[in-house]
Amino acid sequence: MSDEVARLRETVAGLHAELVRYNLVAWTSGNVSARVPGRDLMVIKPSGVSYDDLRPDNMVVCDLDGVVVEGDLAPSSDTAAHAYVYRAMPDVGGVVHTHSGYATAWAACGQAIPCHLTAQADEFGGEIPLGPFALIGGDDIGKGIVATLSGHRSPAVLMRNHGVFTIGRTAKAAVKAAVMCEDVARTAYLARTLGEPAPIAAEHVDSLHARYQNVYGQPTVPSARR
Ligand SMILES: [Zn+2]
């Protein structure tokens, strides 16, 4: 087992605790994966294992066709979707899937989340789009994710009648997008109950997104770069 795979087993196991902490998952639903840089491999959650029992050594390593190459347990039932995304989107280093409640309510109604909040413009660059209905198994979910997010600024897609898939340069970035997607979905829902949320002008969405993606946060110093 390479050092890189060992490091990613630890990272991916640890990031699953964030899904629990932010109340994005129930029972064993939801999963995180990470691409192994420079190799056609990914590290993903095992299927059907309680969040309390997830550890670095029971994460599963698969190739990018979803075939297990290292690990004693079956990988997540969403492995084919993660693998499809990694094959089709070379810049993606992490994928997350949840059925988080507010975001999935929008998916159940077949509605994209319009951009009514500056925080949404920051993270998603506009609406959070709706992807197609697709049955689990095979490549249909992966195809729907890639078709919806290709050329879109949003790192999150609401798969119709199903739930949320997010992508990121790293698994941590994809987890952050899943947390922010649920936060935005919740606030947008609350706003709808009060009245008709006001849109943000497209040029303001563009400038908010550019600022957040390029300027926001602490100055990068070599010791803090991860
Ligand atoms: Zn699902």
C-alpha cells in the first residue's frame, strides 16, 4: 500500500465524520471518495457500514471502473457513479453523495435552487442545477452528474428524486460543497415560506463568485498549503 493511498484512507474515513456532524446523512446513506493522484484509483467508503465503524483500514480502494483492488469489504453502492465522474472529469479529486434533507426536498420537487443569496453566488456561482432522474447501477447516475456539471460553475447537482452529488479538487472541497449546498437549500426553503425571494443581478453573481474563488480566505503561505 503506497503512502499516498494510506494518507487518503485516513482522509476519506475522517471526512465521513463531517457528514454526520453537519447532519447530512441517516443510517449508512451518503459517501465520500477521493481520487489517488496520478493513478487510476480511488478510495471510497465500504457499503452498509455504520458511520461509527468507519476507519482508515476498512475504506475500499477501487480502480476507475469501480473494481476493488484493495480491501475486504464491498465498496459503496454508489461506486459506479463516483468512478464515472473521475473518468470523465480529470480535474475532480473528490466526490460526495448525500440525501441531505433540504437539498433533497428540492430534488424531489424537480427544482433547481435559484441564486437568491450571496453565499450561494460565492460557492456555486449561480443556481444549483437539477440533474436527470437515473436508476442506481450502471453509468446512468454518473452520466447525469457529468452532463449537468460540465461547463457549470456549481460543484453540486441535485439529482432528480434522489439527492445531492458534489465534486471538488479534493475530497475535503467536495464535502464543503455538500455542507454549503444543504445550508443554501435550507435558507432558500425558509425564504420561500416567507414570500418570493429576490434574484441577484447576474453581474453581481459573477463578481461575488470571482472574489470568493480568488481572494477570500487567509493569504496562502507554504506551511498552510494543503
Ligand atoms: Zn443516494
